[in-house]
Amino acid sequence: EDSLQKINQDFKAAKTLLPQLNFLIITLGTAIVYRHKKTQQIVANCHKIPAREFDRYFLNLEESIAYLEESIEAIKHYNPQLKVILTVSPIRHWKDGVLDNQKSKAILHLTTRTVAEQNEWVEYFPAYELLMDDLRDYRFYKADMLHPNDIAIEYIWNKFVQTFIEEDSQVFIQQYKKVLRSLNHRPRIPQAYKHQQFLQKLLIDFTELESKYPNFDFSKDKKQLQKQISGEWYNKM
């Protein structure tokens, strides 16, 4: 009951936010789904119901395209001006087996490209290709050899920024990352005079950013900074 309540709360929050969005990024992970035998519904989570009550099922290309277009149309109903960016997750689903993973990703590639080509307000970003074909080396993966490491994530993110974000906003991102990095710094002696000077300078930096970018909400960052200045943040660590 607690889980269902939390899920429904998140659905309501997403629905409230949806009309305010300019862009929505949808990442597809697998074309393999599980159908509940009793209801014939495709499920997102089995909630520990026995596996025998589900059929493992491969979406064919036509079904995959239809489901994605249906989902996007439902979302567009709440925000007709919304732009959609599609990606395919580069993370391999090894539990499905090598061949089934490749087949699944192939279906998703054809699905995303078809939907993007048929709708002018949909674009495709090649996150999958950047990791698999541009980086294509296990030194860009975490220890499990499945998930991209921080270097790969930063590389793909920079490509995304160059593709979709205006130059003025790119400047803001760099400035914001700099002060955020300072905010997340953990000193050896939090109450030391030099560190308190550092925090006061950081407060000035945030104030300057606020004046330059009045449409961005810095309230959470400033609240965290005030806790560091008062010592409340470190006392809880």
C-alpha cells in the first residue's frame, strides 16, 4: 500500500509538471516485455508475483513503434508544444543473453529512428552510438563492464550539450558547475577561519549568479550553503 501510494504521488507530480516542460527525453532500454497471463497486460514490475504468471515476450517492430507513438501522443495531449528527444540506452541487458540483447537493441533503434523521421517535433540523440562506436573501449566502463563510467558519462553529456543547448546556456552551465563543485567540497576542519571565508565568497558567487540568471532557482543550493556556514550540515555527517 505504501509503494502504491508513492507511485501514484509521483504520477500526479509528473502530470502537474508536464505542461511546463519544453523538452522531454525518453530513453528506451529493451524490447523484451512481460505480459501478465491473467490480465494480458504488459507490466513494468512484477511486484514479486511468481514468474509462472507471466509470459516473456519480444515486441515486434510494429508493436514497438505503435506503443511509443501512443505514449508520446498521450503526453502531447497535456503539452502540445512539447519537443521529444529519443535515445536508446547503451547498457547491455546481459541477463537476456547476448543474441536477445542485440535483437532488442536493433528493434529499439529502428523504433526510435522511425518515430523521429515521421514526426518533426521528435529528435534522436545517439547516446548508444557514442558509447559503442565512438568510445568503444572497456576503459570507459565501470567494473561490471556494463555501465558507462564517469568519463564516458561526461563525454556523452558534453555531446548532448553541444547538440541541444545554446551557447549562452553552456556558459551558465560551466559557471554553475564551478560553484557547485565548491559547494560540494568537504574540508578537514569545517569551522576553520579560512574555510568560513571560502563559504562567504561562495555565497557572493551564488548571489552574482542569481542576478545574472534570475529565472534559475538557486534556493536549494543557498540553503545547503547556509547550513555549512552555520555548521549544521557538518554536524549531521
